[in-house]
Amino acid sequence: MRNEKPIKKLYNHPLYKVWSNMKTRCKSKHNQNEYWNGRGITVCDEWQRFLPFYKWAIRKWKPGLTLDRKNNDGNYEPNNCRFVTYSVQNLNRRKPKRLPRNYSDYINPPK
């Protein structure tokens, strides 16, 4: 096994929390729902360890950006992930199964 002692210094880096949260969303029994785990969204084999994820992410990440999947139905993997602002990430999401009762008001606001 490779010596990964230097990685311990990275545990306090913000990307460690990004990586940890990504894995938790996909593996947690509490997330077996329509959002991640229940849809079959997984983390690629390469990113099961933090250091490969860190090496990919550190070239793209800046404070204030969030991890986003380009294809919302795709997995967490280098070719499908990017870092974007929260406002951009909000545009990249699935439509709700049920629309709010007053949904037409959102499209055609009352005058």
C-alpha cells in the first residue's frame, strides 16, 4: 500500500468535505431515495479514495464553487463533474415529479 501520510494534512481542506459529502449522498441508507442512491448515482472507482479526487478537483475548484454533475442522471466521475456557482447548479436539476398547486402562477404570474 502506498504511503498516504501527506494526505492527513488535507483533511482540513474544503475539498475533503466536498468529497466526503459526495460519497455520503451516494452510499447512505438515508439517501435511498429518488435523488442519488435510489437512482443508481454512484462515485467512480477512481474517486473512492480522496487523493485522486483532490488531484482532479484542485485544478478546477475555487472558494464559493460547488461540485455539479453535468448530466444529472450520470455518476460522479471526472468527465461528468465540474465546479460551478450555486446559481448555475440550481439551473441544472431535475424537474419535480409533482408540480405545486399554483404552478401556473410561476409561469404566468397574476397581474
